[in-house]
Amino acid sequence: MSEKQALDWLNLHGERLNQARTRIRERGFWNAFPETPSEKIHGEGAKEAGRKSFESRLENPFAFPGFDSAGETGGERSPYGFALNVRYPAAAPEELIRRAAAAGEQLAAFSPDARMGIAMEAMGRLWARNFELAYSVMHTSGQGFVMSFQAGAAHALERALEAAVCAEEEMRRIPPIARWEKPRGKRPPLLMEKRFRVMPRGVGLVVACATFPTWNSYPAIFANVVCGNPVIVKPHPAAALPLAITVEVLRDVFAEAGLERDAAVFAADSADAPIAKKLAADPRVKLIDFTGGSAFGEWLEQNTPQAKVFAEKSGVNCVLVGETARPEEVARNLAFSLSLYSGQMCTSPQNIFIPEAHFAQTADALNDAMDGLLSDNARAVEVLGAIQSEETMRRIKDASALPGVARESKALSHPHFEGARVQTPLLAKLTTKDGELYRRECFGPVAYLIKVADEEEGLREMRSCIESRGALTALIYADDEDLVARALDTAARAGVNAAANLSGEALVNHSSAFSDYHGTGANPACGACLTDAAFVASRFYVAQSRRMLAAS
């Protein structure tokens, strides 16, 4: 077994890798992978070729070379109104773990540099298939095409690169060998040679969500690979295709590097016969990354003591609208945040606290801003995307029965997809007496305008919501700089990342690799942060050996 091919890849991608190392330290803006789906950047015919590659997957079995299976599963349906009918090989949890654990022995024997070379080559090959990935994300998650290209391909790979480099950095902090010399006065010093081996934890399980199958999964997948952990990718049954393509690429790269393909295995299942619990409870699984609802996230945290669990769960993102001389500008920014991908983002606002003194003015301005944003149907459907699941449609229906509905959710027709589920956001007016309602996440295009006595009560409610239910984002609009400072401090103390006075296209929903931390790991909604040292350093351990040396 030779590392030569993997190290050649490391050199091949060295420029991008070195830039990433620098950019993470600077934390400024950088697009490692151009986010605009323009053929001027990606080449004439690239979009059409990607669409055809995606369509060639439909109505067919998805085969992984070297992975034979007696059964198959599938059942994805595009939120834009048609069945994908892709069939994936299905295997028992025991077989998947056995394969991954066996292949992991070889992966662990490779040096961190060689594993980084493998990760970089896989990223490069996935980027070469960016339009195929974009269409796959679009027709499983319901994101609009541009967003699917950006979040599903470009930004997902940037998060992968960021996590890989952070893992590399943490491993490099540990010297492989040290000479230890303890003086003993007139006696010869005590001498030792100490060696430190960075060792992978073991099998990593990544349990993905349906709304952002690549963006939320790539950091864990690629951090595991660089740290030497084989990975089992368990997609959401409704959004399997983007991750099947990802595993296909990884397996090819492993094979070309001289490793067993099963260092990455695909764990397809169905809603009727789920396998995630059986996979997660196996003692050989040492790392679990999960994105999704709180019920299963909490089950993982309570029932898998053998594993380190990184969980992003349900939360209630909060906004405080203080007094401002720019109510229309604030409303336009907030309307875009609420409408983007129909609120199906873990960073989308839900609870909007508005002091009584300007509650009516703010509510009217927000309603007008939504009218302006969504009045053109062709533009609206691209901003809104499609509703990913029937469960979200049910939540919209339930919310429409609330007594305080100020803006109803309306169905829009899509000009290209007759069966697309497209809905405008619903706004409901509440008071602090409705805390039992707004302290629960209502995932999707539903937001609450909550009347509070003043900014101070709004701050207290915001902190209480975050500490009790968790959040990924908090946002403050206000002209009073003292209020802004106190709101940002309140958010920090509650364990949530915050923003102030955003405008235009700068949205609280967005999180940029190499600059923004996504989540804090410090509130009930996020048990991990993308990407801090704790996210990557927990994926390996240090094994030390000591050997006595003779005094010279």
C-alpha cells in the first residue's frame, strides 16, 4: 500500500489548500468555489450537461462498484412535482458497519497528508460535477436552482474544505516525537524519547437532513476522512441522491489511492424501515453527526454513550425590532430572510419581537415589503423554492387556523413545474401570553410577530427562548447603539450567534465558510459549531509511547 497517488493529489490541489489555510486565519471573504452558476465561469454547455447527468439517474438503480447488495430501496419525490424513482442498494446495519470498520484499518494507516490529498481530490471531482449536484439538491430539497448551486455545491464544498483544513491544523499541533530530559542535580539527567501518534476514533456515522443534504453533511464527512475515520453516510430517505453521488466519488478516489472503497459506505433506508438507530447504537460507531429534529437528536445524545455526538436540532431563531428611522429598509431585509427557501433553513427567523410603540407600523411595513418581493410570480418562485415535505405543508395548514393570522400563506403556480409545492410565508400576530406556541419551532414559512411592552421585554423574551429551546441565529434592528450592544451581549451570553442592522442582500440566514461560525455548541439547538476546534479535534485521539534513553 503506497501513499504516492494521494500525495500527488495533495500537490495538485496545493494552491487551493494553501489559500484555505490562510483564509481561515484571516476570516475574511473568499469563494474557494465560484458561487455563480454562469457558463462564462464554468464553460459553455456545463449546465445542460449537469442536467442530463442528473436526469440519467432517474428511473434507474444507483450502483456502487464493489458494493453488492441483496436488496434495494428508494422513493424520492421532487418537491417540484415528480418522482425520481432512483433505487439504492440496501444492506443491514451490521453489514454496513463491518465493511466500514474493515476498510478503516487501511485509511488509518495513511498519513494525515495522504488523507488530505484524498479529501482534496474528492472535492475537486465533486466540483467538476457541480451542476449535477445542484439539480440533485434542487429536486430533493426543493431549493431554487441558484440556491441549490450555491448552497448544495459551492458553499457545501467550501464548508468541506474549511473542516478538512481545521482538522489538519489541530493534528499538526501535536509533534510526532520529543526528547524529554529531566535534570537531577549531580546525577545524570533522566532521558526519554516520547512519541505521539494521532489516531482516528473509529467509524463515523453522518445522519443527514432533507433540506440541506450536502451543506450540513460535508463538514463531518470530510473532517472524518482527513482524521482517518471511515464514514457511513445515512441520507434522509427523501434526499438521498446528492449524497449518493458524493459517496460514489469518495469510493472512486479511495480505490485509486489503493484503499478499500468501503471507507465510505452509503446507508440507504426508507421512512417505513429506518436503520439510523441500529447504526448509531453499535459500539463500533464512535462519531455521530446529525442534523434534524430534536426528538431523534436527543435520542442520540441519550442512547449512544460510546460515540461523540454532534447534533444540530430544532430551534427558535429570534429577532428584535427596536426603534429605527429606516422601517422600510428593515422590513425589506426581514421579508427576504423570511421568504428565502420558504423559511426552510435552520437560520431562518421565526420569533420577531416588536415593541408596542411601533408594532403596527412594523407589521404594515413588513407586509408591504413582502408584497413587493413576491408580487412577480417568476421571481417569487425562485426566492421561495418549493416546500420539501408534506409535514411542512401540514404545519402551514395548522398555523393558518391561528386567531392572529395577519398574512395568509398562499399557493403559487410554478411556470416550469406544474406540481410544485410553492407557498408564501404566513405571518401571525401574537403576544407574550402565547409563549407556549412561539417557544416551539414551526419549521417552514411561518413567522410570529410578537408584541412586547418595550425593547427590554423583547430582550428578556429573546434570551429566554434561546436558553430554553435553542437557536442558530439572533438578529437586532435598532438605531440605539447601546441597545444594539446589549442585544449582541444578550445573544452571546445565551449561546447564539447574532447580527445587527443587516440590510439589502446581507441576510441573517447566510453563513459563510472561512469567516462565519455556524452554531456555537452552547444552546439546545446546536451541540456543535461549524467549524471550531472542538468539532474536529474530537475526531482523533493521541496515543503516546515513552522509551528510556541512556544518558550520554
